[in-house]
Amino acid sequence: MKLLRYGPPGQERPGLLDADGRVRDLSLQIDDLAGDVLTPAGLALLRKLDHDALPLVPGVPQQELRLGPCVAQVGKFICIGLNYADHAAESGLPVPAEPVVFAKWTSAICGPDDAVKIPRGSVKTDWEVELGVVIGQGGSYISEADAMQHVAGYCVVNDVSEREWQLERGTQWDKGKGCDTFGPIGPWLVTADEVADPQQLDLWLEVDGRRFQNGNTRTMVFSVAQIVSYLSQFMSLQPGDIISTGTPPGVGLGQKPPVYLKAGQTMRLGIQGLGVQTQRTVAA
């Protein structure tokens, strides 16, 4: 299934994308795409529905019909840094022996095509296309062998980053990662049963039509299963938590000379089978 949330900001309703690319309303079946709805039992109930009998929502998704963040009420937005060896190299940093963990504040979350705000005083706002992993079955101390049973599905994430605030103002990455609109997620949550191998997905990003990032998740340093297991040693994972798994090379920081975003530009990014995001940058 491709699950989504549609409507104006703050008024999103749950839905799904049918086989013809149209949005079907789920608001009579569930309150939102959050919590227990994302567990294996919750998703099983959604699969049993007659999708073609669900109310049809007018409008083409991502055109006249706005899509919101594909998961609601996110408890944790956990990110993994330097998880592609070639991205670590372009950042001038060693390949980590263990996953580098940081957080994006949930207030950074926005829809896949919402405007991205360049923060006041920022001169080094950057882009990062990433595979997002959405937790379904919660747990702690999850073994690597069992980790994939805890994944509800996957989505596209743009891990927008302010590099000066991340790297040059102390050692706290978080303050360069969690600004408002720095976490577009979606367009939809693609359930795990529709992704044959999350370690074989092409991902890419363009700015103003120029392709900067071209990668594949097979070059991750730590796999999805390793990351889920690792994180669960330090915190309990809960349904609806989002894990952003790192970016391939081609970020603005790695260009020679570096290239950063300014207001009035357009980012377009996508992951094989998971959809495409388009964001316009605006001044905060």
C-alpha cells in the first residue's frame, strides 16, 4: 500500500493511493496514519479493505491536491550521519565505525512539496536525499535478524541541513538539522511488503534542474536492519518513529567550491518506487 495524508496544513486526512494513482479517503476507517495504525495488525486491517470502494478524493495528488507529511504524530525523528562512505569522504570525515546518530526536531516535519524556509542569517543551507524508515512494531533490544519485522514501510526524506550551524558552531549537529521545514517526508509511506529490498534503491536530487545526487542504498555503510537493531539498544522504538538513513554524495557542502541554497530555488528529489518531492525555497 501507498499510504498518505492530504489536505491543508494542520487539517490533513488519512488516505491511500489506488492502482490508478488516485487518492482514496480513509478517514471513516482510521483517525490518522499514526500509532497503532502502523503496527502489523493495523496495516493488516487496512489491507483487508476494498480500496476501490473507498471514497475518491478530487484532485491529482501533488498538483491541485496537497499532500502532507505521510506520518502523523511522529514521536522521534532519528537520523544517521555519514552512512555512505563516499559522502563521508566528500565531507572530509572518516567512515564511522558505528552509526552516527542525531535528531531532527519533529517541528521540522512538513509535506513533501511544501516550501523549505531558508533560516534567517543562514548562508549554508544544504540538501540531502535520504531513505526514511518508518517503525511499525515497536521494541527495544531488537536483534538484527528480527529488525525488518519492526519496519512498517519507507518514504522519501529531504534532510535539509544548515552546515555552518551543524559543523562550525560547536559539536551539536542538531541545531543545524532541526529548523522549521527541514524535514519534508513523503509523498507517501510505501509499506514494507512493496519494497523487495531496501538496500537496492536508486535515489537522486536536483536543484533547479541540475542533478547533484545520484546514489543507491546498496552503498550504505550500515543497512536498515543494522540501524534499527543498533538504535533499539539505546532507546525504545515506537510505531510512527522515523529513521532517516543517510545521504549519498553530491551535497552542496561537497561541491568544489561548495554550493548552498538560496531563496527562489527548486529542489526535486526521489527514490525508486517511493515517489518524488518538489520544494521551493523561500526566505524565513
